[in-house]
Amino acid sequence: MELRNLKTFQVVAECLNFTKAAEILNFTQPTVTAQIQSLEKELNQLLFFRVGKKNHLTPAGKLLKKYTDQLFMIVDEMETAFLELGKPHGYLKIAASEYYCTNFFPLVISEFLKTFPDVHINLVSCNSDEVIKGIESNTYDLGVIVGEISKNDMKNIVLDEEELLLVAGKNAMKEFQVDELITELPFIRYRIEGNYKGFINQYLHQADLHSKKIIEFGSEEAIKRAILKGTGYGVLSSNLIKKEIKNEELIPIPLTDQKFHFKTSLIYLKKKEEKAILKSFSEVIEELWTKAVEK
């Protein structure tokens, strides 16, 4: 059955007048008649009967009208949904740590805006605890956090899983034995509160590492550069130092055989998940997140 024939039937069934239906559809009356006859032949059922000057639906016609009404209601909903999905616009406020803002979001936002140029994006850098509070208070639409969150009103999508690695520069590893390196060089610590600091502290406890010399930096990127220069050693996420590990510029320090992993999650309020602009951006993040690591 062709949709156009069913649509013609629906209009005729509503007004019960072939001439009026032809005017509504901008068809000729013979075209309307031919489409109805085509349906009757296909279904092997008479759909209308005439009494005097009035048309009436047969039982088969009434049944077909019930189904065509349901069908075109779904078609209308589908067209509306795709129209909204295809042209999201408006304002989207996103929060994530500096590490994610610097290393992941440039690619994600760039690709998103190629398809949806009418969306205005505001990217805010803050720690995971602040991201969660901002999502809960409706300050931010979307957030990326270290770890996971389990709350009834919040959607949590795991984007990636990384390993925490204790590393030192290759020159420092050549100059010192591991025990000497830990004693002589300072531990370079990430100066931040929240989930990520908690994961690092768990790692240090697991490795039984207690350094007397400590330097604090405000970003992982700054820590990485300092370690590369031989200033000290520190704990960094595996994605951040993937290239340096591969090129043997940074060397993992094996203080423990156990591996320590943490997850990265995308979060937003469930009541917002049908919002077209949020849904579109969420899908782009899920598709491109791991690709951004490889860039």
C-alpha cells in the first residue's frame, strides 16, 4: 500500500466528499477516485457506499480509517522529531575539568558545530564535585566527571576508562634507581579537590608511597612537562601520557603489581534527555571521545 493512497483515503473519510477531498489535496477528482479504487482493489474491500447524495464508510472503511489515523499520527510525530533533531539551536552550557576541556572538547565541539552551527556553547572548567553540583542546580546542561555517579534524577554514561600511572622522565630513571629516585626527587602532586584527587590518594595508598618532598601544580599538563624535564615524578592518567609512554620519554615506576583504573562519565539530568540540542551533543561526545584521545 502506498502512503499517498492511504492519505487520500484518510481525507475522503474525514469529509465524505470526493470533490472536497480533491480540493484539500490539490488533486483532480478523477485522481482521488482512482486512488480509492486502487486501495479497494488491493484490499479486496469496498470502502465507501453512497445513499442518495451522501457517501458513507463501509465497515471495512471504518476499520481502515482507524488504522490510517494511527499511522499518520506516528508519521507526524516522526517528522516533528526529526525536524527538531536535525536543527538544534540555542544555548548549551557544559562543565568539565581543565584536562578534559583542553584535550577532548576542542575536537568534540569543532565536529558538533560543523553540523549544528546555530548552537552557542559555553564550556566551563571546574572540578568534578563542582560539575555535579552545577548539574543538580541546573547551572550546567552537561558535564564530564572523573568516576561515576548514581542518582535517580541523573543520567550517567561512561565514556572511557583510564589507568593511573606513576611515572618519571627517562633521564631521571637512567640516573637513579627507583628507591633513590623516590627519595631524592619530589613527588609532583595535582592541586585539586574532588573525585580525581581521591583516586590519586587511593593509588598512593595502594602503592604505599609516602614522599617527604612534594610540589603542587594546578594542572596535569604542567605536571607532565615538569616530569619530562626531570623535576620530579608523579601520578598521571594514561590517556594524557600515551604518546610519551610509547616514545619512552616517560617511564612507569613499578611500585605495585596491581593496576588502578578510573572511569570518565558524561552526566546530565534525566528530565533534559529529550531536549534535541542536548541529545545531539551527547551523541557526538559518545562517538568522538575515544577518538579525541588518539589525536
